[in-house]
Amino acid sequence: MSDAKSSSSPDPAAANAMWGGRFAAAPSDAMQAINASIDIDQRLWRQDIQASKAHAAMLAAQGILTTEDEEKIQAGLDQIAAEIADGRLAMRRELEDIHLNIEHRLTEIAGDAGRRLHTARSRNDQVATDFRLWTAAALDGAMEKIDRLQRALVAQAEAHADWAMPGFTHLQTAQPITLGHHLMAYVEMSERDRTRLLQAKATTLGDCPLGAAALAGTGFPIDRERTAAMLDFTQPAANSIDAVSARDFALEALSALAIALMHASRLAEEIVLWTSPHFRFARLADAWSTGSSIMPQKRNPDAAELIRAKAARVSANYAALLGIMKALPLAYAKDLQEDKALAFESFDAFALSFDALAGMIETITFDKRALRAAAGAGFSTATDLADWLVRELKTPFRDAHHVAGRAVKRAEELGLSELGDLPLSELQAIEPRITEAARALLGVEQSLESRASYGGTAPARVREQIARWKEQLG
Ligand code: ARG
């Protein structure tokens, strides 16, 4: 990166390389510092070259550029792509952004032909096009990350389809569930996340801004259908003002990322809880644990904690872009330049978080005994007793709830660990019609088997769900 100080530049036109004709003085250092986006948007170089190649091909096909000029431009852009890929092209901050850096280099290589590339376009439609192309590719990457997590979850769910664990509401023991069922809940969430990303991609590659020029379109006889098709868009944007000022595709992408990371953060939070020595439900692999510099016994779930924090940052990025957009008059304003840093950071945080989450889930191990003990603790089968009273004795549910509540109280007084341990005589002291068959239903395993409604926690149901998912993921 060249650090040429604009204030010491003898030639203002060199600092204002692309519009020196209009200006007598170079920009101040702070002006250049706030304005230049090259440090951020150089990540768009592939898309910028791709869109420029399509634009040049279209200009030539329309007779706006000569074939000779077009060939020089195509060869020059290919050369620049190779230079950037090899790290041989130093980006210059005085050239502001990736678009001007590439165009400037092109004029060095191709002379006047390079200077003709910007015919019938503006950086406004150019950046909107590049950013859409980048976002679409990034969304594909994000969907792949979700796929990996889903596979890891399904594999763990299959291995633990019938392992009992406590299901919580209010983080209080509610009813026994299976670990497989719990893990599969995240597969369902992730699938909705994937669908949102897919929808965001459809929006992103819907309208092609290229050819909208600064905002009003152009007097040149361009073919916007052609460039849209070359770049894999559905259609050219139908309104040139909307084309250059719309960023709702990016908002849609960021909101989809933020929601998916919110789900990831919930799973991360459960990893933190489950691996705590107070739960002892699970243990992270060494590769996913960190030690403490002072306390030798510690195995910290740092990656899970960082995923919680990344989720906060990405949702803040979404809020930031929404804030940037909401009071902008049409059409382009430089505020829009800040969109890319927010998107890049969000996609990076997403990728890192999902890699870590999938890695943790693939290698986490569960403690069957701790899970089973916790599943029955807290008298988690009290609802099963109430349900039996309703089913067999036709007791109204409210009354049944009361009877089961007294059974819980008695079990607590006797210091029992599970409701299933309460002797029949104790149950009959509360409700004489309770039978041994009812008492037998209060075991954790029986409770699990009984919840066989569609989507319920019964191992048979969970196995069906897993089988469906294995087929779907292929
Ligand atoms: N670097 C700019 C951006 O990211 C490119 C568009 C500049 N357009 C302009 N009218 N100054 O938004």
C-alpha cells in the first residue's frame, strides 16, 4: 500500500487522478483518510473485474467500443486479476477504492482503451453490482457452513437418539426429553436459517444495477439484459435510481446472518452450560477447550463464548446498516460506502462461528449417567402422573395437577431423587385409585416412550425425524 501524502504531492491532478481536471488542490490528509475505502473494498476485486469484463463485452457488442479496444481491456483486466491474485499490485489510497485502483492500472496497461471502459457506467452502478456479486457468493459460503453444522447435529442426534436428559423451561427441570430430540431442534432452526440465506441470495441476484450509471441511466445504446445475464442476475433493475441506491439485499443478508447466529449463540450457550462442572452433561474435546493460566483444573469453552459475542456484533452490524439507510434521500450518497465493512465483518464472523460450532459439535462427548440422573431429578415425571389420572380415572386436569403436586411434595419430604421411586402405598395415600401400572409410568424411560405424538420426544419419533433428515441432507 502506497503511503504517498497528498499534501506533499506536487501535482494535484495525480492525487485526484480520476478527476484532476476539475480541481486545483489535492485533498487534505483527513479528507483522504475518511474518504478512501480501498483498505476495505479491495476484497471486491474479483467481482469488480468480472463486472468490468461483462460491461466491456456489452459495449463492444453494441458498437460503443471497438473490438480492438475491447480486446485490450479484456487482456488488461485478466492481467490485473493475475497481478492482484499474486499480490503484485499495490493498492493506492489516493485512488480511493478498488474501482479506481483497477481502472487506473488498466489505463497504465491499455492506455486509451482503458480510459474508455468507464463509458456508460458510474462507480454507483459499479459498486452496487460488485457488492451484490460478492454478497451472493458469500451467502453460498454461509449456506455451506450451515450444512456442515446440520450434519454434525444429525450424527450426534443419531448416536444419542434415546439418551434421557432433562428438558427445561425457565431453566427449571420440566420433563424428560431425549438428547437426540434436543439436538434435532437445532437442525430444524438451521434449516430455516438456510432458507433465509437462500431467499437473501435470490434478492441479491434479482436486479442487476449495471448500466444504471450515476442514477439516471445513460444516453449510450447499452444492452442491460446482456450484462445482467452475463453476471447471472435474474434481470436488469427496472429503475436506475433504485438500482444505485438500494441496499436492502445486504440488509436481508445481514438479518439472515444475525438470526442464524442468534440460533448458533443459543447452542453455544447450551454448550457453556452443559460443560460446566455443575451440569457435567458434556465435555468438549481438548481441541475445543482452553485452559486457565492460573487454575489448572479449568477447561473453558472459549469458542462457545465467542460465538455468543459474535452474534451480538453481527446483529449490531445489521442495526448499523439499517440506521445508515433509513434517512438517506435518493439516490447514492457516500454513507453507502460503509455497507461493505459491516457486511465483510458479518460474513467473516459467521464463517468463523459456524466452523467453531460445527467443530465443537462433531467432537463433543456426552455423559450418559449425568444426563440420566438429571432427567429424573426435580420430579420431572409429575405431568405423567397427572396425565394418567386424566386418562384412566377421568379426573379433570386441574384436579389431577393437584394430586400430582401432592405426590411431588411427598417425594420431596422423603428425600427421593425421582418421582418413580415413590412407593405405591404413598401414592395411594394421596389417591387410593392409583395402581401399580400408574406408578410404573413414572419412570423416566416410560415417560419418554409415552411422548409419541408427531414431533414428540419418544425415541421412535426422534429416530424417524433423524431418518428424514439423513435423507434430506444426502
Ligand atoms: N467506494 C464507493 C462506495 O463504496 C464507490 C462509489 C463511489 N461513488 C460516488 N459517487 N462517489 O460506495
